[in-house]
Amino acid sequence: MLNQVSSIERSHDREEIEQVRNLLFGDIQQENERRIAALEAQLKELRQSIERQMRAMAEENSASQAKLIRAMGDAIAGLGNQISALAGEMPANDSDHE
């Protein structure tokens, strides 16, 4: 019976200590939780912004790459046309046919 009374007193003491702790530090804890939530929201926004920028850069890069490939193709075709024109202007060399 004495053990039960002692256990109840310790439980009551712990509850009182917890209440005092909440009174002393509850506001600080709540403020810290609000700050953490605000930082998490800012981090989420920053992450989304970076993802959007990366997608835009990738699309821009793909478009630039396609444009460069077309330009290279046009340059190669032009070079082929110039070579064909030069070959047509060259006199036939009979030694090549022997």
C-alpha cells in the first residue's frame, strides 16, 4: 500500500514538473515549431523554383542543340554542293581511267 501511494506521488510530481516545463518553455517550443514550418515551406518553394529553372534550361539547351545540328547539316550539304561543283569544273584526267 505504501508503494502505491509513493508511486502515485511520483506520478503526480512528474505531471506537475511537466506542467511547469510547458508553462516555462511551451511558448518557445511553439515559436520554434512555427519557424521550422516556415523554413520547410521556404525550402519547398526554393526546391520547386530550382526544378522549374532546370527544366527551362534543359528545354532551352535541347532547342539550341537542335538548331546547331540543323546548321551543321546545312553546312555539310553546302560543302557537298561546293565539292560537286568543283568536281564538275575539273578537266577529266585520262590517267585516272587507265
